Amino acid sequence: MHKGHPYGGVNVPTPLARPSGCPRFPARRRGPDRSRAPRLDDGTGGLGRLRVELRLEFLSVGWWTTLSPLKLLFAGPEFVLVFFVLSGFVLVRSPLAAPAYDWMAYYPRRVIRLFVPVVISVGLAAAWIYFFPRTGDPGGGAWLARQDNPSLGLGNLLREASIITETSRPDVNPPLWSLAWEMWFSLLLPVSVVLAAATRRWTGLWAALFLAVSAYGYVTGIEPLMYLPAFALGALLAANFESLQAGAASLSARRWGTAAWIGLTVLGPLLLIAHWLARPLLTGPWSELTLALRVPGAVLVVAAVALWPPLHRPLTARPLVWLGTVSFTLYLVHFPIVVTFGNLFGPEFWWLGALVSVPLSLVLAQLMTRWVEQPSLKLAAAAGRAFAHPLHAERPRADS
């Protein structure tokens, strides 16, 4: 198991990913197989964050990066939904497993764990923009043209740093839009735990309901209905994980089990990008409806990695584990750097921009992980101990 990983205590042998802002899990003693779940490790999360950054580099390259299966390599918003599903899985699982959960300690831990890196990232983005202003040059392509110089006023910076009040696209550090939904889900976690427990009966109907709500949200443009069902589906996976494991083992034991798993593993990513593949063929509400296929696609990606053992080993490779370790901070710091070098080199020399901005973002992410994220986790743990209920004060924390 990866020492120091934010999910280090989920008592499992295999990796998944690290969704943005999810907390650390210290070791817990549990029963044998009933409580075993996939360790939500770093590999998939690191790849997903890198895809978000590469997507920005390739936006003005050509149709082949969006209207073909190659879109999967640059599927930024699509993989954000994968992180939402993972957050639902990770955050709900501990309260479900605990006989008595300390909510008084949970809230300060969670809020500090998210807010400190976000506030620092907004400050860094503002400083970068001050020294390297965004031009919003139309000659750089449609995407770069939208990145005009944002307001660096104190009010705008505080609004973005608060994240909870900013569910629309921020302009200083735009990737923070997803952290707003992470925070809302974190605040609503007690409701999510009750809902997750309810899905242990009529699980298929609950899953269909969440998918239907999400589809309605995409068609109507109601953002809470678009994004929150992804968290709910992750919570459903957490509540029913033991039965899903049994079903997965039964499927694997069949003669055609491997073929079925390969099909499910391929289907998930294809659903993530189905909107782009069908875009030349569909318009209007039907095109919007294909956007909703991202949600079941994200669930299948998480479920396949969690439940099919052959996917576990590749994601424990050291480079992927390291990439996942810095994935949260990479997500927070990459955008201003990508825009700056995109403006500098332009669409014709996008590859030069990628050669500079990707390694620079990774270096800055490593520094921020060391000097911002890790200290913020210690601060969050200390705050949790300070607010802990006396009955829980000596127990290990499952989400700090």
C-alpha cells in the first residue's frame, strides 16, 4: 500500500483513484471480507488530472481530438464526473461502516481540507495573471479567445476562494467550478449516507432514478441535477459494494466472464465521450441527452477498476501512483500556466506549449503538495481532534 496516500487506511489491496479534495483514511481494523473495498489510490486519478490539462493544450488542434475516439485522451469535464463518483464512494463508505460517526469532527476536517489548497491556488493564479496577463487573443483559437483578463479585485478573489458561492465558471482559476460541487456534497454528506443506506433495497431502481434525474438535468441545464447524481451513484456503489463484489466474482467465473469485463471496461470510456462521437449526427435535445451518458460512463469506469482485479496492477505503477499523489494540486494550479503558454505559442505550435506547460505544472503541483496540501491535512486533522465528541476523541479518524 502506498505510504502516506490520502486513502491509506481503506483496508483493501487494490487501487482506484483520488478524486479532488477527498480526505485521508488512516488504518481501521475491520472484519475480514465483508468490509473489503478497493483502495481508492492514485493511478486513475493522476491520469484523469493529466487528461484535464492535456485537453486544454489540444482544444485548438483539430476535429480529430474531439470528434473521434481520441477525445478520450483529452476528456477533461468527462473525467471530472469520474472524480465525483469516486468522492461519493469514498466519503460515504466510512460513515456507513462506523457504528457511530463523529460528525462534529468531520465538518471542520473536511472544510479545512478543501479550503486551504483552494485559497492558496487562487492566490497563486492571481499572482501568475498579474505578471503574465491573459490576452484573450482571437488569433489563438476560440478557447483561448475566451480566456480574457479576469478581475483581480479582492471581491472577485474572495468569491472564487469561497467556492461554495461559485458554482458557475470562475474566471481567475476556472477549474474550481468542480470544487464547488465537491463542497456541496461534503456539506450534504449526512443526507447522502441515509440515501445510500436506502439503496440497499431496490438497488437497480435507485440507480435508474439517479440516472434519470441526471439526464433531466442535462436536457434542462439544471446544474445540481446534472452533477449531484454522480455523487449519489458513487454512494450507491459504496453501500452495495459487498454484493457487487460477489456479483463481479460470479461474472468472472463464467466462461465468457473475461469478455464481459473487457466489454464493460471499454463501454465506460465510450459513454464518457459518446456526446462527441454522436455530435455530427444529433442536434437539439437529443444531443443534450447524449451528454447525460457521461454519468453512467463514469460509474462504469469506477466500477470496472474497483471490481475487476486485472485492472488493479497497472494502476499501482510508481509513475501513476506519484501522478495521483499530486493530482489534486495539479488540478488546482495547471490552468493559468496552460493559458499563458497557449497564448505565447499559439495554435500552430501547441506542442511547444505542451512541452513547457505540462512539466512546469507537474513541478508546481509537487511543490504545492509538499508545502500546502500536506500541511493542510495536518491542520484538518488537528481541527477534527479539537472538535471531536468526547466519545470519539481516542478513535482513529476515517476521513481526515
